[in-house]
Amino acid sequence: MTDNSVPDELKKVHEVRRIIREGGGLMITRNGVLPVDVAMGTFFAAMDIAEGFAGYGMGAVEWLRNACDVAEQMAMSDAPRLAE
């Protein structure tokens, strides 16, 4: 992915995504952590972070549900992935 392919309003989002993906990859390759454990740890970290702006508990859960709805819509519409 080139920097020009990411809309300006999503550049920081994709930078964070890249860092988390790289860290998860290192945990898998260097520490033998299972990919499912990296995925769950990432999810729970997202919950921790969401609580900082969406509210403790259910506020953060609802925010994460909305984020999952957006991801589902993108997957179902074959929207291009900007994961590289």
C-alpha cells in the first residue's frame, strides 16, 4: 500500500493498524504465541482502549459492535482492504 492510497482521514488509523499487526506477528514468530491468542489479546486491548472514550463496559461494547458492523459491511461489499 502506498501512502497515497489511504485517505487522509484514515492515515493514523492505518498506522496504528500496521503497528499492531507487526507486533502480533512478532509475538507469533518470536514467542510462539498462537495467532488466535494474538487476535483475542488484540480484541481485549481494543476494548480497553474503547472504554477510554466510549465509556466503561457496555458503552465500549456497543462501540465495538458498531465497528464490527462497519467491517462486516466492507467485507460483504468487497471493499478494498488497505492492510498492506
